[in-house]
Amino acid sequence: MVDMRKGTKLLVVDDEKLIRMTMSAKLKRVGYTPVAVGDVESAVKELKDNPKEFSAVISDIMMGDMDGFVFRDIIRGIDPTMPIFFLTALDPEEGSGFLKRILDDPASYYLPKTVTTEVLLRRIRQIVASRRVENFIERKMEEDRKSLELASHIQRSMLPIRSITTPRGYYTTWWRPMDMVSGDLYEAVRFGSGVYLYVLGDIQGHGTSAALAMTAVQSFLKNLTRADGAPRMSPAEIANQLQKFFRSNLPDVSYMTAIICIHRPLSGDMIWLNCGAPDLVVVDQGKEVEANPEHKGGFPIGLFDDTVYSEDDVVTTPLTKTAVCFGYTDGLVDLSRDEEGLEKLPAELWRKALRELTVSARENGSIVASLAKFVKALEEYGYDKWQDDITLISFGARVMLPGVYEAAILLSPDDVDTASQDIAAWCREEGWPEEAISLVQLVFEEKVMNVYDHGIDERDRMHAVVNVRLRMRGGNPELTIWDDGTQEPSIKVAAGDSGVGFEMANLNLSNHGRGRLMVRELCNGIERNRYTSINETIYHVRLKPPTMEVEGLDGLLEEAERK
Amino acid sequence: MKECCKAYLAEQFGGDADIMKEIYDEYVSSVGVKLGEAKAALAAGDWTQLDHIAHTVKGNALAAGDVEMSEPAIALRKVAVLKESAECERLIAKMEELAKTL
């Protein structure tokens, strides 16, 4: 058996040499390594110079240069959980106030100066051992957290980009693990001109085991759907391949509910198979359309050995150009208002929110950012306690509203440049003045590159997307950008602001490490909102630059800096 | 070495003569110094300092197993707080007498 005392260093602090000597001798006798110092300054130096080296501190309370409790406060600043044994010659009756103060701190203990070696050993061994266990657990948890963080990035990198727009259609997704890693997955693959395959899967359970299965399935799905001839596969054939994969590789370990859907905007329909998942919801102009009237579908993939999916299980749902299709994993209905998960989200509530948001998003050209607002709305109703992983997908035909530009743009310098040219071309088609086009491009590029440089973890840049909407409002361009970069503070600078609001907003931004935006010179107003994990920034671009000097601005800014 | 100290230290340090001697010598030396400081504090009327010194003597005496010395030290703390000069003087004298037996 390993002797845990060997090499365990204890710091002994007492201004009396005799006490240092007796305590050190007692500790040495029982196998500890004492380091004895005669004043607080030396003790603090030892602790700072050798962090994590000492397992406990044994200190006098009444020392010449400092009260032991003040010394404890200093130690707590260095190590909040370091066990401190207060050594005192006080009798309990005499020093009841001291005893109370000692025990006020959960990691402080009392030892009489006359403590016998046996008692000393027992007390220190107990406390130091539990501290070792705590440190071990803390280290393990930190290691686990880092591993999970890495796993989370890997999972994200395996998923397709969050949102896409094509000339004929769009899709947008919302993927959020309950605890860093997820058992949910989605795939979006182009299956021909304007045709997209969408797979939405929910692997049984959540946490690490579900996440490992997710990475395996996602990887298999990528190979399957990108192989030659894949676009000729039907949803049932894809499901059968997945079934084989589950039964060969994850038998009796895991299964997956899934929606496998081929969206064909040109044919005006979608063909899809439901494998034990909630049915797709179709909303068209504020009304729900029955997407699967015959309740077709099959068992979850991999649940039974002999499941075979047939073309009879596949549903064909006609879709108008304005229809919005919505898929979700059942984590959505597990959303709750309370920690226990008892007050679950009622179907009628989220369906109503979905219908209303879909209508407004279609009308105002923000459909590619609609899921963020949907989740935010549910949170505002109080359903913000997540009990499971959640993945949402929305897709449909692309409806180009007159006078509104809407797109999802990959966040890379090249794509941003191309998008900027695309925006300019659209503005020219709309007959916007060149001055307005230049200003819009400038604000767009400045904002999006700010997100790229400061708002997105380097590991996530490959898959980052921003959604853009541009339209003319009251004679001035209005540019809205949705990004999933780090959280930015909410700000609102009204149109016609004299400049103070802009400066304060910029100060707020720079304090959050996201750099300043030169919007004051380019905009009449700016608004920023946060929708769960999405920042929404609305720029009211102005056509004429301001000339106004702001009186007293410096003083206001200094005041804000101080705050 | 005073008998009570010898017994106590032997028990604490498993009869390790070297450690016992080292600690006992330090105790004897510290008592001499502290009693000198106590007399100076009393002469200066520095009751707080006298209380602190008495506390230290008590701690050292107990650490060395000298219960006899710890008793007047405890009493000295009490009378120092009450600023009873004559009683303080008497107790210091008593402690000096005890120190001679070390």
C-alpha cells in the first residue's frame, strides 16, 4: 500500500520557534514533510512560489505580525480550498469566539497547541486525504470538460453548415446539445438541381455514448449520401442502409429515430420517410397543412433486427412555394419550465409560435434566421430548461420578396467578398443609387469580417454562416445580419441619434472584445438583439454622412469608461 | 530535564533523546527571554504586550509539557487584562522561581 503521507508537504506558520520545532518534529515523525516559517510574509511567499505544492497550512492564530484570520483571507485569495489548521493555546471557554471564527470557514480546523502526535496525525490525514480526492476529482472534471469541448467541436465540424440559400430553396437548422455533445444529427446534401436530401436523426439517449454513436452514424451517412448514384436513392433505400449500419455496428447498443426527406421545390413536393420520429410540420401562410395524413412510416432505425423499410412507407407531400417545412427532434417537446422537467412545453403553444413566426419571417424576408427567433420565443414563454439534445430544421422553396434580399453566407473572406458583389448586383437591379450600394457593402463587409476575426472560435470558422437581409426602409437601406458568434451586448441607437449613442455602443462593443464598428459615420441607427445563440444586428444605413460635433461627448465617454 | 517535561516529550517523540533535548533547550531559552520581556512590559504599563507574552509562555510551556509553568502564565493573562500591577509582579516572580527549576 502506498503511504499517502510520504512527500506530503505541510506549511507550518508560527512566530514562536518552539512551536515550529515541536510541530515540525511531530509531523516528521509521522512521515509528513513540514516547511516551517516564522512570519506571514514568508508563508505567503511559500504559497505563491509553490502553488499546489502544499497539502495544508498549520498556523497560529495570534501572531506578532498578523492576526491568523487576516492570514487566512490572504490564503483564500491564493487557494480557496486549502485546508488550514489553526493551532492555538486557547482554552475552548476562553476562545469560543475564535473557535466560531475558525469554523466559519469550511476548510478551517482547530488544533490545540498541545495536540498529541496521534490526534495530530489522525486529523491531518483525514483532511489531507479528502483534499487529495477533491483535487483529483476537480482535475478529472477539468480534463473531461476539455475532452467534451473538443468532442463538441468535432461534432459541429461533422455537421453541414447551419444554413444555406440556393436560387430555388433554403434550409436552416438549430442544433444544440443538452450538455456539450449531442446524440442528434442532421445532414443536408444536394441531390440535383434545387433538390436537397435532409436527414434529421435522434440517437437514443444523450451524453457521451449517444454522441459517439452520432459521430459514427454521421460519418456513415456522409459517405452514403455522397457516393456516386446516391441521388437516385429513395428515402426508404437510405433508411435500409442505415438500418444495416446500425445492426452491424451498433447492435443492441443504440437506435435512431429519423426523418429522411428529399425536397423538390421544382416538382412542388417532398418525399419523405418517418422512422419513429415526430412527423414533419408544414406551415403555409399561417396554417398547418397535414403532411402525413395516412400516418405512414416505420420503426426507429436499428431498433429491431428485421426491420425493412419499403416504398409504401414513404410519404409524398405536395408543397406550395410559400410552404415552410419544419422538423424537430423530441428534445423540443421535453423543454420545460422547471428543473425537474415536469412542466413540459405544450404542443399547441410551440405550434402557434411556429405558425406566427413563419408567417412574419416569410413576410419580412427573415426565414433563414427564423429558428433562432422561434427558440427565443419559447424561452420567453419560460420554456428554457433543456432536458435533452434539440435539433430543428426548417426548409422550403426560396421566395424572393419584392425589394428584399435574403441569403445565408459562408463566413470566409472569399465568400464574404463574393456575397458583397452579389449584394451590389442585387441593389443595382433594384435601382439603388451607387452611393447607397457602396455604404451597404462597407457596413456589410466591416460587420461580417468583425464576426470572422473576433466572434468565432478559429475551430468553427470553416462551418460558420451569417444570414443577411437587405431592404429599403423609409428611403434608407436597412441591413440585418444574423451571426452565431460570441454574445454581443444588446444595444439600440435610435435613428437620428446625435452620436453619443453610437459612441457608447462602440465602447460597449470594444469592452466585449469584438472591436468597434464605424457605424456612426455610416448609419442613422443600429439595433442589436440576442436570440439564444444568434446575434441580430440591424443597421439603418444613411445616405449622407453626419457633420454634427457632439458637445460633452468626451466627458460622457470618460464616465462610461470609469463605470 | 524537568521530570514532567521529560515524560511528556518522551511520549510525544517516542523517546527520541536528540529531539527531546533540542526542544527542551529551546523551551528553557525562550522562558528566560519571555520573562525578561514580561518584566519590561509591566514596567512600561504595556498590558496588551504583557497579555501577549503570557499567552506565548503558556503555549510554550504546554508544548514542552511544563504544566506547572502554564498555570501562572494563564493567571498572568487574566490579571494583565485587569491591569493589576501587584498581582502581575507576583506571578512573574513565581514564574521566575519555576524557571530556575528547569
